[in-house]
Amino acid sequence: MRELTEHDTQPSPSTRARRLGSAPDPALLDPMERVSRDMLEEHQLRQLKRTLRHAYDHQPFYRRKCDAAGVAPEDLRGLADLERFPFTTKQDLRDAYPFGAFAVPMDRVVRVHASSGTTGRATVVGYTQGDLDIWSDLVARCIRASGGRPGEKVHVAYGYGLFTGGLGAHYGAERLGCAVIPVSGGQTARQVQLIRDFGPETIMVTPSYLLTIADEFRAQGLDPRATSLRTAILGAEPWTEDMRAEIEETFDLDAVDIYGLSEVMGPGVANECVETKDGLHVFEDHFLPEIVDPIDGTRLPDGAAGELVFTSLTKEALPIVRYRTRDLSRLLPGTARPAFRRMAKVTGRSDDMIILRGVNLFPSQVEEQVLRIGALAPHFQLVLRRPHRLDELTVRVEHRPDAPPDDREEARHRLTAALRRHIGVGAAVEVVAPDTLERSVGKIRRIVDERPR
């Protein structure tokens, strides 16, 4: 597993000075954002006991897991006792498809979301009205932490529909008191037009799609630095500090990370604060995070790199206990919100790790090398094949629209050499035309596995 470094939680040098002193007035924060750590842990213990009882009594699959492990809700006497309880996995939710994981009657469910199901049966999540109210409050908290304020305009370019990104961002922005521009994903030329015509201060979008929007600005002969945008709230895929620097330089704005996943709630589980940009503060009044060893599941101490696990503390329709996210991060002390621990920027997923001839490789490591080559766009795919006995890797990466065509071959040679020198893998590199790689909800599918099963 790639070791997370201090670089993964450092703010971008280009904006550290620009946003110095931009912390919100404490009066604007939610009361729980201002509590002491001791008060927060008392709240967590009360809510955790309630969540465990709710899940045990109303989720048959989780009750069976607890019974098999020999634990019951009354066995939790302190926060440390959570380690005794079984994990919930994506497979558990798939096996309960469609509504078997819900812990309330269907007449209390007011909305349903679901994963894409591209890697198997979809996971389905439900929300009561109380769940939606909390979700809106938390996304509003995220926008405020990112620098957004009531009365501003928010351009939402996350996909709407069963994906949680678009509607989660939409209702959170409305809850803060912003005017929402519900563009959804795609129609990139129209995205550019509406940003120019409507003048939003904030955009919520995947980082890779924001760079696609930047390419469209340039294709139209426009300067992306001349827009009204001041803040980009970016999530739904891992992205690096190098990509943050690229986005901030391209648009002259602050790029801030938001984290969430549908099984836990959607966007709004954690967010960076614009005044520090040093990792995402987890909203621990609603979600209890752990880090575990991705191989054997043992709990790791704060500061250690491993897999994120979340337990919901306030969800009604789909309480989730010790959900294994497969996202790789580490937990750090709070800074801008001292009571809330930070999670380091997610660098990848444990199930995205490629073992190529004995070398462990994550897509984020390839991204770091791509971003160092000026003729290449940060849009790439890792294609795995096995034409004979050994696995082979091809990196397909898009050429920048504004780069000279004759730079393509030199860029291919440079990336090939960089992958071998910095990562230790031999890979074929294909530099393809702009907009060649297929996007889905603004994201590029990073790993394409064509090996025979």
C-alpha cells in the first residue's frame, strides 16, 4: 500500500497566503463545530448506542452478523468497544437489494439513491425526511467551510439522478441560502456559457471534469482565469495536491476537497476548510471514523495509513455500522475545526491497487507523473491486459488541446521514462486526442481490466 506522506495534507503554496485569515466568524458555525473534544465524545457515545440498537433491531442482516460475532448493543460501554462489532460491507448491501437494508418502513422513506452498479448489483440507500434535513445541513456546512456564503450563486455540475452528488450539493446550497444553478454533468460548451452568463462564485464538480471545462474555455479562445468563480468544491474521485495546484492556477480560485459516499450519506461526510486546506475535517457529530488495516481489518492508531471505516450516528432509514469504504487515508488531529479529526486526502482505493509484476501501483501515482508533463492533460486510463502469461499495463492519456501536435511523441517518451524511474513499472503509453476517453458523470474510468477472468 502506498504510504501517505505529509505532502498529502499540505495546502497548495499558490493559495496559502491568498486565503490567510479567511476563517469564518465563529458565530456562523454550527454549535457542534465549536464544542470541545470531550463534549463531542459524550455526544458520540450517546448516538452510537442509539445507532447500534436501531441497526440490531431493524436490520436483519446486521443482527445476524452481531449474533455470529457474539456481541449485542448493550456490550458497547465506551467508544473503544465499537471495535468488537462486525463490519458492514458493500456486499452486505448488495445482498439486501433493493430495500432489505432499510431500518424503517417504506412509508417513512422519502427518497432513494443508488450506486451505478457497474461492478456488480447496485447498492440502494434510502432517506427519511430527517435524514434529508441532516444531509442538507451538512452540505451547507461544507460550502461554508469552503468559503461560500449565503446570497452567492452555486453552479452544480455533479450528475443528478440516482447518483448522490447532484441532489446532495443542490439541497445543501439551498439550505445555506445560495442560488443554485442545477446544470448537472455533460454539455461542456453549455457549462462554459452558463458560467460566463450567470456569474457563479462557487462550482461543485469532479476535479477531472473541471479540467475538461477548462479545456473548453481554451477551445473557445476564453481565459478560464477571468471567470467569476472563486471556489471549486471538488469530490467524487481521488485527486492529488498536484491537481489542486493545476486547477487553482488554471482558474485563479480556491480548490477545496469534499468527501462522501452514498452508503454513508452522500457528499458532506467531510470537507476541507479553505483557510487551511490541510485535510478534510470529518463531521464527527454525525459520522464516527476509524482506520483499519485493509488486509486483516485490525484497527490502526490515528496517524497510520489504512482503510477508512465509517459508522453513522444519526441516520434513520439506513444506519450503517463500521462500513468498509475501501478508501485509503489516515486520521489526524483537527485544526480549523479542533474537535473534528481530519482525514488526509484520499489517494486511492484498496480495491484499485494494481499489482504489476510484484510492484504495487495506484492511479494517483500515475497522475503525479502525468501532471509533470506540460503537453499531457490529467485525463488518463490504466488498461490491463494479459496477451500471454504476464500482465501488461498500457497508460492511455489525453493530449492537451492547446499543446502542439508534434509534442505528442516526446510526451509519450517522457511519461514512459518517468513511470519506470519513479514508480518502477514498465508500461506502454498511448497519447490520444483530447476528449477521447469516455466520461461517466464527469469522471473518467481509471482502470480498464481486459484480462481474461
